[in-house]
Amino acid sequence: MIFSNELKAYNKYVAYAMSKGFGVRKGNLARNSKGEIIRRTFVCNCEGYSASSIDDEKKFERFEVRCGWLAHIKFKVDDGIFEVIEYIFDHNYAFIPENQRHLIRCGRIMSETCNGVLTDMVKAGIRETSAYKFLANEAGGSKNLGFNLRDCQNYLQTKKSEIIIGGDCQNLLNHFHSMEQQNPMFSSYAIQVDKDGRLTNIFWRDSLSKFDYDCFGDVLIFDTTYRTNIYEMICAPFVGVNHHWKNVLFGCAFLLDETAESFIWLFDAFLKSMGNKAPKTIFTNQDQAMAKAIRTIFPNTHRLCTWHIGKNANQNIPHLYKKPGFKDKYFSALMYRCRSNDEFEFIWREMEKEWGTENNSWLRKLYGIRHKWSLAFGRDIFTCGILSSQKSESTNNVFQNIARKTSTLIEFVHYYEEQVKHMREIKSQYDYSCRGKAKAAVPHDILKHAASVYTRAIFKKFNDEFTQILSENISGSTFDGFIYSFTLKCRGSQREHIVQIDPVDFSVSCECKSFESKGWLCRHALKVLSENISVTSIPSAYILKRWTKCAKQGIENDEFHHLSADSSKFNRFSALMQQSFELMSLGAEDENTIKIVGNSMEKAKAKISLYKSSADETDDVSGNDDEASLCNISVLDPLRKKGK
């Protein structure tokens, strides 16, 4: 037999060996005085004997498979043409059974298509094992796939090493620089390095995050998470709430430590990235370094997570907090039910008298920051109705699930980008579902108007508030010549609420300050408005745009500017899979139809090979584009930390 190159000769012998049940490896070769190959031998993988050395210590001991098998094939090479000159088929032990032949090493080859699909799936946050199972299922079983799970893991590890060969952080900067070139609106990433040039802190965001912040950046939830990367750097995402009451990401950061200096640098970078537009409220836990940084960069915006305060109370004053008489009557009242500073002070003093907490150090510290956690001091501060940082922690939990302690920074950034895409797709689905009107529980004009302007999630909250007007009674009213004042009392409660309304423009205010903090009218104000026959809709001053269906209207954005489908081999593969499903179903009908499909596939493969060979000949050297996208800033990786 004669072959035009070594690869074809090798593949032919491998195919033959696989059909018989033995493996192949490349043996000796001979060269002439010019260095040209004149002889080439391929042998059985059990040929010869392994050189053993008792003195050499090995980390891993391999099983001995070489047993002197003589089977081989030898080629004479003349001007690049491989001609068989010797073939020996001597075997001294049994062949590998047919159900195990797909495991022979020389026959396990990962195609470029599988490599691309596997890489994209892992980038989307799918684990190696799950990705392998998917490919095996698509191929009709692992036997038909052509490689095993270990090959899959080795390929991904090699790919990972190639990506960070120039340095993990340097590659990360190159990625951001490339995104900035593709979209000038990307515009923001900031880094901080130490005296040795190693990365200490980094912040980034994309263009759509800036547009989201312009719409929903009035309330910010900030919390940190751990164990997401190989350097044990702290991950700090900036989270907000959109008009569908879903989380939205404004950016993310990696910090080397949780000092006040690091947080000050981060908040300053975030503020500059967002056009120096500060949020109205920031929710965090009781971290003192965060509090110091917020006082410096975002003064008068800090609110504490009430869930964390309750958790800390359970740890610091368990002998009090676990008693219903203390928790329900005093602690919860101080946190949620006080309507004024005076009421807070009165209940606090009563708590001290009854429970003797005057000298408790933790409660004294909590009292010193009461303006950050008690609603008595923050009812008129806009918070979207949020009281804790749980929304941020739900996002952190997602990142902890998709990242690992062995993940590089660039891997995590890819995970982050995929998660952002997923969140934006969910947002698009909710936008689509809001095209019509939600059904009002009560046939009232105000409720119908709310259904037409609010998103479904916000309308549900508004609807719940509106239905509560049935339990509110107007017990009295006064008029000073300009403003009406109504006194409302809920059935079964002694607490009263005062609602004031201007009969000219129907401006309304309630002492509960629900609209000021949440952005939609409270049941008390709605009760007064619904009693007025002149009011058939929500006054425009009390429809907050951020909660409406057109919350992002009027803000220029490129949400629909996506890369073409040709930018990803996985996308092209998916498109071909969709087209080929019907063809495969028809081809599997009988022996004749499968021959028709097989012949067509062979012709298609021949055309693609011809196209690729002609494209390689005419293609110019393409390396300048990659070099042009490299960042001119040089930065070293942080020192890796060993696990416990």
C-alpha cells in the first residue's frame, strides 16, 4: 500500500488495529544524511519491554503492558511517499474484546467540533462530567464518541493552561481591553497593583450594566463572597433590583483583602465608572471597613441588613433574643414598627428598664448606629422596600456554585458574563410577558390604571396593598382651607394613620411614608383616593418610572446589539444540529436511506476539505489582530494560596 503522507499511513494502520483489538504507537524512524525520513515504523503498543529502574522513585506507578508483542508495520519513505515494505502480524496474547476497543488510546481522538462545543459548555458553567455526558448522549453512547471522560478533562486542563500561559491577570486585562475595543461603551475596568506589580484589586463592568444602573441604580446591595478563585481573592458583585423585582448586576470586583482602603478604592472606581452618579441607598452587613468606605465615598446612603442584625443578635444576646417577650415586643418593634424618633427612644428606654440592658456592650453599639437599621430613622429614604442584603447573597450563591477554589480569574469572568447574559434573557422574558394587562382583583379604575403601567411583579405588590383598603376605616377628617386631613384606623388595631390630600392636584401624603421608601402608594393613601369619585387613576406624581413597563424607555442602549451567530463555533454547530435532526430521522428509516445520507455526507466532507485547503493557501498571516487586542499594561498574578 502507498500513502501520500505519514498521517494517512498512521490513521490507516490505527483503523486496522482498532478493528482487530490492539493499540498502536509510533516506533523508530531512520533519516538520511540530509535529515530526511527514509524509514518509519508503527508498532503495537505492547511491543518490546519497558526499561525498568529500581532506584528511580516515581510519583505514580503505571501498569506494565509491554510484553514483547512483535506486530508492526514498516514504511519506506521516498519524496514524502510512504510505501509498506514490511508487515508482521505476530501476537502472543488475546486481543482486546470488542466492547472495550473504544478505550484503546490511539483510537481516542477529540474532533475540533467536540472541542469547541465542550469549551463553550464549560464556559457557560456546565461541569466537565455533565458536558461529557451530553456529548456522549448526542453521539448515541460513549462508545461512539471517540474519547472518554479523562481525555475530556485533559483537554480542558490543557486549554486552561494555554489561556493563562502569559499570566492569568494579564490575560484578564487583554480580555477587558479587547471588549473595550469592540464596544467603546464598555468603558470600565480599573486595576490596582502592589509595589511588585502584582494585582491586588480589580473592578469591571460592561456597557449594558451602565444602562441598567442609569435606570435602577438608586438602590445598591453590596456583599462579598469567597472561595471563587485559586488566589482566594474576595468577589464583590454590585447588585440592584430592576422593574420586575429581579436582580440586576451593575459590575463586579476582586479584592485581595477587606480593608477600608480596598473598599474606598473600589467604591471610588465604581462611582467614576457610573458617571459620578451615587445611589440613594446602599445595603451592606455590619462590616466596619465597608461602613468607613461608604462614609467616605457615598455619605448618607448606608443602610444595614436587618437579617444580619437579627443573626448577630442571636449570637451576641441569645439569652434575650430567644425570648418572645424581648424579641417580639421590643427588638422587632424597634426595627420595623417605630414611626418616629421619639417612639424609638421611648421603646428603647422601656426595654432597658424591663430587661436591664443598659450596660450590654453589643446593644450600646447597636444603639449608636440606630439610624442605619431602624425604620424610625429611614421611612422617608427610598429603599425599593428592601430591608436586607438577601438579594445580593442569592447572586453570591450562584457564583459559588459555578466557580471553584481552583478557578482562575479569567474563568470566573467568563462565568460572570454567562450569568449576566442569563439574567438579561430572563428580563427579556418578563418584558415580553408584560405586553398585556394583568387582571385586577377588584373592578376599580385605579387598579385598572395600575395594571396598565406597572410590571406584573410590581402590580402584584400594588394590588395586595389596594385590597387592604377594605380593612381601613376613615374615623375622622379636617380641612384647613387648603388641605384635607383624614384619620384612618385599621380594624383590630389601635394605631392611627394621618393622610393629607390636596383637592386641587390630588397630591397625597401618609405618615407611614410607604411611597417614599417603596415607590408605590400605601393602602392608607389609596383608601382616601378611592373614596374620591374624581380620582380615576393614580396621580402621575406617584408613578415611579423605575417600576413601570417603560422603565428603560428614553435611555439609549445597545441591548439588541449582539455579536453575529458566526462569532461562536458552538452557535454554528447548534444551527447545523437543528437542520440535521430531520435529515437523520429520515436517513435512519432503512438501509437505502442511510446510504443516501452517508453518500451526501461524504460529498459534503470532501467539499469542506477542498474549501479549507484553498482557504489556507490564500489566507494572509493572521496574528496582528490578536496582538492589537493586547493590553499595553503589564501586571503579575497574585500569589496563590494553598488550601487547608
